[in-house]
Amino acid sequence: MASVVVGKMVIMPLIGVFSTWFLQKYYIDIPDEIDSTVFLVMMIVFICPTANNVMVMVELSGSGSKEGMARLIGWQYFVSPVVLSFVLAAVVHIATALDKNNNL
């Protein structure tokens, strides 16, 4: 369970930062006025905990893993205040640094 939480709360943000940097560097040409905002939004998608609608989908599927999914979501929300504080600060800093004027 801890490995899933670490994967979602640490590894996924790293993947989001790398993919945003890669897209900015090689594929996306965003106007200067909105570039740091767009990069921030692109990375925020990766840093959020698993949504509660996943629990609803598990319930509707009739699967017996409702308790496990609920426990997983609970652990993600338990560590979110600490982990998200650091990850969000890093993402905001990186989004600002990805501004074309700074060009990482």
C-alpha cells in the first residue's frame, strides 16, 4: 500500500514535471503571456491524489476490492497535507522556471 501511495504522490509528480518540461522544450509553443500558467496546470494534474470517483467506479463494478481502494484513498489523503505542500511548492517553482525567459 505504501508503494502505491509513494508512486502516486511522488513518482507521478516527477513524471508530470518531466513530461511538461519535455513538451515545452520540444513540442509546445505557448504564448509568453500564459506559459507559466499553462505549465502549472499541466503539472497539477499529476500531483493530485486519486479522486473519490475511482471509489464510485469500484462500487459500481461489483468488485470485492472496495475496502482496499478505500484504504488506499484514505492513505493518500492522510499524507497529502505534508507531501502536497512540498510538491506543490516545487511545481510552482518549476512552472515559473519553465517560462520562456528563463528556459530551463
